[in-house]
Amino acid sequence: MVISQLFILSSRGDHLIYKDRGEADRDVIDTFYEKVTALKGDQPPVVMNHKDLHFVHVKQGGLYWVATTTADSSPFTIIEFLNLAALVKDFCGGISEKAVQMNFALIYELLDEVLDHGYIQTTSSDILKNFIQTEAVSSRTFSLFDLSNVGLFGAETQQSKVAPGSAATRPIQSSREQGGKSEIFVDVIERMSVVIGSNGVLMKADVEGEIRVKCYMPNCSMRIGLNEEFCIGKAQVRYGAAVRVDECSFHQMVQLEEFDSHRILRLCPTQGEQTVMQYQLRDELPAPLPFRLFPTIERDPAGLLMYLKLRCDLPPKSAINVSIFIPVPKGSVLSQELSSPDQNAELQQQNRAVVWRIPRFSGGTQLSALFKSQLDVPALSSASMLELGPVALTFELPKLTATGLLIRFLRLTPVQPGTPQRWVRYVTHSDSYVIRI
Amino acid sequence: MTDSKYFTTTKKGEIFELKAELNSDKKEKKKEAVKKVIASMTVGKDVSALFPDVVNCMQTDNLELKKLVYLYLMNYAKSQPDMAIMAVNTFVKDCEDPNPLIRALAVRTMGCIRVDKITEYLCEPLRKCLKDEDPYVRKTAAVCVAKLHDINAQLVEDQGFLDTLKDLISDSNPMVVANAVAALSEIAESHPNSNLLDLNPQTINKLLTALNECTEWGQIFILDCLANYTPRDDRESQSICERVTPRLSHANSAVVLSAVKVLMKFMEMLPKDLDYYGTLLKKLAPPLVTLLSAEPELQYVALRNINLIVQRRPEILKHEMKVFFVKYNDPIYVKLEKLDIMIRLASQANIAQVLAELKEYATEVDVDFVRKAVRAIGRCAIKVEQSAERCVSTLLDLIQTKVNYVVQEAIVVIKDIFRKYPNKYESVIATLCENLDSLDEPEARAAMIWIVGEYAERIDNADELLESFLEGFHDESTQVQLQLLTAIVKLFLKKPTETQELVQQVLSLATQDSDNPDLRDRGYIYWRLLSTDPVAAKEVVLAEKPLISEETDLIEPTLLEELICHIGTLASVYHKPPSAFVEGSRGVQHKRLPGSAGSGESVESPDTGSAAGVPDAPPAVIPSQGDLLGDLLNLDLTPPATSGPPPPATSGLQLGAMDLLGGGLDSLMGDESEPLGGDLGGGSAMGAGFGAPPAATAAPFSAPVSGGLDDLFDLGGGVGMPMGAYSPPKTVWLPAMKGKGLEISGTFARRGGVIQMEMTLTNKAMSVMTDFAIQFNRNSFGLAPAGPLQVLTPLSPNQSIEVSLPLSTVGPVMKMDPLNNLQVAVKNNIDVFYFSCQYPISMLFVEDGKMERQVFLATWKDIPNDNEAQFQIKDCHLSSDAASSKLQGSNIFTIAKRTVDGQDMLYQSVKLSNGIWVLAELRVQTGNPIFTVCLKCRAPEVSQCVFQSYEAVLKN
């Protein structure tokens, strides 16, 4: 249960922050760095050990956040705790090597309150605010311009799974002094996992979603209203266009008195970012699938002829950053015909896959592509046909939730002086969208 | 102006400049200077020279500056202990500050300064802070007790801080409770026997109340603490489960896992027919599934835990197969774990779905994953019989791809399928043989060779195929060599006429041209078998193989139970018990699951395994990779049906076998035993057993003739013991594995004033054992054999003999650890074996151990109180009189008895064989099953042993 050491390293291995229980040895920092950089891709990086020390780390903002322990501690606790990165981000306004260096006094002060003798005390920014004396030093002045593209999410969100929301780079405490802009962001983020069988049958369709609140307002309490017809579990069936999820979990601070009757979440968000609700839906989508693929594959003496028709069923909305990965037999050479010039396609030899990219795909339309793949192997065996597919898609669907979950209203109490800015944003990402052919 | 500039100054004179700035009058300047100092400290520069100047800044009312100075102090106090004392006064003063933040800060920082001198000053402020009116200060002080305990455990006990800490469990503030629990849990770990965290229904209730109110991290501390509690009955168990279940929907995965751990453990106590049991099972699935939507790091850790849970209670997730289907963008380590769980959950109901998935996986890009997927198809075939046919045809499809590693994996798993369903799928052998040339991995080659050998009679050109392997025999790995040897012997036994040359070739390659002892041994065994009795050989080598079990790679049940108790911790990720990786494994107790309710009936559904420690015999052999023949050698050797002269076909081999036996073997054994035997002075007849004519060595193969002799020698055993004297049951001291077939079990007894070492020697080897001798190492009480070990007749295979060896107490003395440890060497014609055993110290209690009353009183007073040791004996349901007479039987004499307030106090004395007196006070409360023993002795180190004897005697 006990964390022996905690340190933050830059991606080059420079020591930025270090704290221990008193008995530990600092040399292990370098040992850790050697180990983590020597790690191969197929090894689980989660827990590593050196003699009787166990390292647990996460990489956030290009920094290694590492905790060590000598006891049989819980890696869950430690990984959840290393979410500390988010806390540091809230207090310092961002995490980068520079931000950490500039704010080291603040971070040490935070760590002192967060971790006492290796026991985690609290990670709630609301409580911590009362204890922290040091002012954050912002690496970049906050500009309103960053807020202008609300609703669009950053491009690398596929991996990090968290919409970074460019509005979020300012320290929470500065609002206290500046009396600055009061703002609240509520993001509904969903991730789809879909498998469509080779016969076109939907084999699996799961959605994981969460509601995140990012708050730049002291002492506010808010009510978030969800669709009234929102229901949980399989047993509850209501008439009409019900929005259904299988499972739902809430952040500790959410009060649920009004949830059962009116689907209202009541909470006093702490300043900074938090996930207030998580939910899953399995094996049932309320709307038609966003993408359907109609492949025609012909074998001819020269190689493979793949004619792909991809249909997007999202009217009136559209998808962005769509990529289609088509694994092809080893040794293929490609020629292509695409239906419009803004698309592109290339063959990635090391993954033996064709990647077809579509930057913007309007709902209700259909695109097609013709790939000719020539094999340098003389005869195409039925065995190498097995290497073809499955096709995987990645995409973003802005302003849309797959479950149909919507925020009905967002009310703040007490009524704030001035008009607080309230933003509600929706996005659905592909998590794993696979079409077998 | 930003902090980053602090990192840039590296010039000389820097320390000098800082010194000046630290002593500046301006507060801002001071603060900046301290920040610079700490920045240098962080990057590893030595700024300890500034210690006095920084400490001077400590007395300030600026909280930010104070915090910075404290930070510096923590780091350098250790290297400057004398200077650190300078800071003590400020600390003590700050502990009295009206601002609770400062009080807490001071007590927190003081605890972090690991300097002995400071700890003396810490006690008083700490005591005050533990009772502070502000919960923030109390919770900080609670942690400080743990810090102080780390530095000086004795001090913490002496000052009574532990009791205060226990009181804090009932604090009104949940944060304080959580920290007190955390601190106590850690301190209790270093005192495994202490009753620090005395969990009873009242404290549990308090903890459960605090659970609802405290932070997520506090909840983890409390849940982990709850997991160590053993409820009294299934009702209590259920009520705790009911109050813990809401934690399953917490957003923090660590809270969820800690709750799962508590529930998995307490569920053991619930009767399975209870409605609530079913409800609970249903509630456990969703949170586990939810964990899989976390980031890959957490997913991996979660999957490792789910793997354990699925092995223990597959019913929880049996409907959730789909969530374990891999996503194309999962990292490989997540994919592999998911695959493993998919196999464990595979059943007749979902096999079609699983198989369809696996087939898709088998054509992916990643080699490791594809291999494992192919292997998984084979495991499905073995697990779900109805699917076997479909699995085999899937595997054949995959072999057609000719992708090298796919083919090889497929062949390895098809071999297992053949073993599970013999004579069913042999039609595919032809397809397999086509791929013979492409196999380059030892495992696949070995599997293919096994298949050819096993089905030699159906493969026309089996001899050619095997011969082709034989050409490069010496370049093959051991695995392949062993397999080839066995396969050719099988072939020979099936088609003796055509393959005689081949078998001779392989036998000579294995025995004469190889340096590998395993290969040579196996070669010799076959050679001897074939030369003595080919009929027997046929029965042995071609015997029906035991079926392989359905589940592979299962974690052994006792380890699994222990790991279930450690769900959510590192142990559950490594799949190793904590003792295997936690330093010193100090007082690590192997945790066990509590027994199920209604313990009378041991009828448990087989899928859940044994509840509490009754080890299940594995239902069938689990195939371990690369050792197909292991089971062959373990088969019972049945006597041959005919014992006529060997058929002429093998007579040519007979000669060779003789030669081999007469040759190097016995001289080899003789050499080996010399240095070892010298010590015992009995090297005389060494090697004699092996010099015997080959007939003798061959004997075990023909028939265990001497089996019937057992009864004759049994006479010596079972001599009745005098009533009362306690002698523990025999335990195995030397297992046959370590004794080259000799098993020794034994115990100690005291009869008529003589200590007897009673042993059962069992010969589990195949040859006769003779020339036994015994010797002891020096030990704490000078125990030594009073005569030679009386084993008059040779010990035949499968025979055992009871020996009683009288012991004297006049041998050389050396203090052992533990005190009653005895190291023994036993020699026979084969080797010298060493083992150690522990004797109950009650064997040393002499008959004239009754002390005079007056002497007793005087001695009791005379022995200093420091030498007093107190123990508790639990669950003892004897009256004081019965206890007294029972103890008397083992020479523990009651001198006086006193009754105060319904509590009997027996005063007792014991004399050890070396003249040490032990005085005892035994307190027995009528109706209370807990006895208290107070021992006083001039040599207090014996107390622990004497207490163990007390407990053993009273409980038997």
C-alpha cells in the first residue's frame, strides 16, 4: 500500500522531481530509465522490477511519472495515483518539461500534501487548494483564441483517448486572483468498438462513454440534465426513443438524488478536469452503423483486384480523419484509383497494409476506391488470400454520440455574477472498428 | 520572472552568492534564494554547506517560505545531524502554532527527519498533535507515528503511541481513521504475531462506517484492512459483503479491485445455495468488464487479475466472453492476456464464436500473437470435445497456408489433440507428413517425431522418415533427440523385423556418442529393457497413456488461493506469492481463503476446487511442453506375462547390455561416495550393491519379489508408548526425492527416562539398501546417538522398517537456530544424506523436575522480570486439573494451585536435561478456551520452545 519513491523524469532521463520516504536510494532513477528505454514493444511496461524494488510508471505530457514500492502494493492504486499528472496540469496549467521545471516549488508543495510517508492523502484539487501557497508560473499566456475552435478535438486523440481541448491550458488557481473568466466545459466522449463479420453480420458493437467536466469557476454547484428517457440496464425498457446503457458509474462527488426521477446529476465540481460519469453499452446500437464497407475482390493471374465501396450513414453530420487499413498479402505492389482528389492511399510495407485516408466524409455519401495489388509471387495461393483483411477503420464523429446521450441542460447555482461561459461538446471516436472480408 | 532560471546558474561562487541572499533582509529575496537552493538540490548539486543559513530563514511567518525551508531540511538533516538540532526549537514551537496548517506541517516534517537525536524531541509534540482538535493535524500525526516507528520502533511502543493510534480508529473524521488504519497495517506487518489491528465486529463496524465517508484513497486502506478480517460466520460475512458492494461502482479502479478482493474472500464463507450468493456473483461481473475500457496499462493489470478470478470462479464471467475478444489496436501484451482468458472461458455454449475469432487471429501480422492463437485452437479442441473436429479442420486449413510458424504451432497442438482423442483424427497424418521438411523449431520437430513414432504402424515409410532425422542426430536439441530415441524404439517394437538396424543405431548414438546424461539414461533403460524382456518392453513403451487434462497452465490450487487473497496487488500481476518478491518476506504469512460455511460437508462442486487446504489430486496428467516421455517413466512397471527366455531377435543386444552394466557404472558410484562417506567412517562396503551381478539390478524389472517381506519387519514398530507422554506424529524428514529413493520419517519420544528417536526407513528405489549409519551435527542440548543404527537386514525395494534409536545428551554442544533444530546425516550403500528436523523440547524434560515449593518461590522472585515471557494457548478445552495431569505425563510438574476469581493458577516447574530450570504460571479461566502461560527462566531463549511443548502437550 505504500509508495517508496516518486519521481518525474523528462523523456531524456533528466531528474525533474524526486520524493521518497527517507530510506530509498536515488540511483534507481537511472536504473529505471535504462530499463524503460530498453523495453521492447511486446513487453508489458506496466510493472518492472529491479532487485526488490518495483516500478510502476505512466507517460504523460512527454514525461515519465514513476512510483516505486518495495511491498506488495496495488498497481491499480499506483496507476490511478499517477493520474497526479492531471492534478499537476490543473495547478500548473499544463505539463511539459518546462512547466514542471518552472513550477518545481509548487509541485513539491503539492506532493507534500498528496503523499505523506508514502500514503496517498488526497488528490482532490478542491481540498488541496486550501493548502497550497505557491503561485503557478504559466509557460504561455492564456489567449481567448484557443477557445475559438470549441467542438473540434485534437487530432492525436485516438491514442490518448482524451480530448485535450485546447482551452484547458491554464492553471486553475489563477482564476482566483484574476477574478477572470468563469467557464465550464462539459464533454461527452464516446468510443466505439465494432466487429462486422465477413457476411455483413454485426458481431459486436460496444460503446464506452464518459462525461468530463472541466471547470474554471470557484465554488459553483451545477446540475447536468441528461436525456429524460435515459435508462440503465437491460431490464428497463421504456417506450419511444430511449437512450440505453448497460452500466454506469459515477465520480464520488456526484449526487444522485434527482437522477432516478429526472436524470439530473448534481455536483460541485472541483476546479480542473474530472470524469463525472462513465458508461458502457454492449451489443446494441440505437442508430445504424456509421460505416459500411462493400468489398469486391477478384483474383486474376496478375494479382488482386479490390474494389471497395465505403458508405457513411450519418446524415446530416459528417466524419473527419477517416483512415482505412487494409492488410494485403505479403509481397504486394499497389496501384490505385480513388474517387476524389482529397483522399490518398499508400502501401505500408512493414505492416503489409494499404492505408486509405479520407479527411472529411459527409454523411449519406459513398466513396469508392479501386486497388490493384500485384504479387511478386508467381501464383496467388488460396493461403495468401487468408492474409487479406480484416479491414480496420479509425475516425472521429464530432457533435455526435453513438448512444444518443445528450445534455439537456447545464444549470449553475448560485447564479454567478457576470455570465459564466458554458460549453457542451460531443464527440465519438473509433476505438476498434473492424470489418472482416 | 520564472523559476526556470534557478536551474541555469552553475558558476563558481554560486554558494557564496546564495549565502548572501539568504541572509538578506528582504523577504522576497530570501524566498527566491531558498528556491534557488532547492532547485540545485533537485538536480543533485550539493548545497549542504548552506544549512545554517537556510535554517535561519525558518523563523518566519510566511508560510510559503517556511514550507520551502522544511523541504530543504528533510533532505539534508541526515547528513548534518548536529545542525538539525538547531532547528528543533522552531519545530517544537511550530507544533504549538495557532494555525493548524503550521502545526501539521511541523509534525509532518519532523517525522521525515531521520535523525535519532530529533526523535527524542518529537515525542511530546507528537503526543499533543495526536489529540489535536483539528482533524488535519490528527491525520498528519497518525502518519507520523508510522514514520517514527520506522526510525525507532521501541520508542513508539514505550511511549504508548500504538494505543493512541488504535484509539484513532474510532475518530469522528474519516480521513483520520483511514490514516490510522494505514499506519497500523504497516506497523502490524513488521510484528506478525502482534495483535495490533485487533479486528472484531465493533471495529469492523466502525471501519465500514468510515468507508462511506472518506476519500477514495482512504477507502482503499480500509478495504485492504477488511480483507484481512475473518468473519465469524456466514451471516457476518454476508452483511460485510452487502456494505462493501456499493464500492464496485466507484470510478477509481483501485477501489473497485480492493472491493473485489474483499468480496472474493468473504464469498468463500457463503453457502452456495444462498440467494445472495448468486446475486453477488452477478454483481461482480460488470465492474470487472468496466476495467477493460481503461487505458492499456490498467487493462493489462486488470486482465492479469481477471485471469485469477476466472480460474477460481469461472461462473462470474461466463457470459462475458465477447469483451475479451481482442481489438486490432490492443497492444500485444493485452492481446495475449485476453487470449488466455478466452480459452479459460470457452465452453460448449460459446465455442463456435470463439473458434471463429481465433481463426481470424491466426492470420494477423504479429508472430507471437498468431502462434498463441493457433495454440489456443488446439486447447479449445482439448477442452470442448464437441468442437474437436472443427478445430482440427481449422488447423488443417492453417497448415495449408504454409506459413512456417503457423504450420509448426499447428503440429505441436495436433500432437496434444491426438493424445486427448486417440485413434480419431489419424487421417490427417498424411497432410502433416508433407510438411516435415519445413519444420525447423525443436518443439515442432519433436511433436512430429512423436506422431510418427506413435502411429508408426499406419505410416508406411515411418522408418524412412525417422531415419532422415537420425542423420543430424547430434545437431538436434535434447528434446528432439529424446523424442527420436523413443519414437524409433516404438517403431522397432511395432515392426521389429525391418528396423533392427535403426534401433541399434539410435541406441548407440544415445548411449555412446552423447554427453547428455538424460539421453544416455533413457538410452540405457531402453537397451536393458529390450535386451532382458522385449515383451515387457512392449508393455512399458507402448503402454496406454493417461489422458491429458482439459485445462492447461492452471495455477496450482494453493497458490491460486493465496493469489486470490492478494487481488489487486503486485502479486496478482506477477502471479507469484508476495514472499517471492517482497524483501526479507518478514513475517509474511501465506494468506488463505476462509473455509466455506457448513464445513461439515466437504461436498463442493468440482469447478471451484478445494476450499481450505485439502489438496486436490490432479485429475490427469497436464502435458508440459517438450516432455512427452515423462509420463512413460512414471508408469507402474507390471511384471511380464511370460518369463520365458528372451526371443533370439534381441540376443545380439544382450551382450552389449551386460558390458555396459559391468563397466563404468559402479566405479563411478564408488568415486562419488568417497568424500561424503569419510565423515561417517563407513566407506567399507560402498559400491558393493552395484558390483552385484546384473541379475540383481535387473530384478526390479522382473518382479518385486521382496515385497512380501514387509510384514516380517513390521514387528519392530508400534511398541506401545507409556500413557501420557506426548510424542508428535511422524513427519517426513527426508523425502525420497532427496534421498535417492530412501525416505525417512520420524519423531521423538521419551520412554522410561530415555529419549528415543523413532524412524521409519522406506526404500522407494529399485535396488536394495544396506549399510545404514547415522550421525548428528553438534546441537543445542548435546543430543547424540547412544548406539549404532540397528538395521540388520538389507532393505529391499518397497520395503520399510521401523527403527528406534536411543539418544544421549552428552554429545558436543552448539547453539542452533531454532534452538531445537537437529541436523542429521544418514548413510547407506548409495550415498550420504543430510536433513534437519526439530525435536519437541519436552523430550528433554527430566523426571526429577519437580521443584520444592520454597525453592520455587525464591527462584521465581530471583529471576529478573525481563526474563519473563508470556504466551497464549488458544482453543484449549481442558479443566485445570486435566491440564495438570496431562502436563505431568510429559514431566511438567504442578507444584501449587491457586484460585482467584474463578481463575485457576497453576505453578509449575520443568527441568531440562542440561540442568536448566523453567518456572511456569499457567492461568486457566473456567469456560475460556484461552490459556495464558507465563514462563520464567534464567536462560530465556528456551521459553519459546518450552511454550511450543506446552501447546503441543495440551492439544494432544
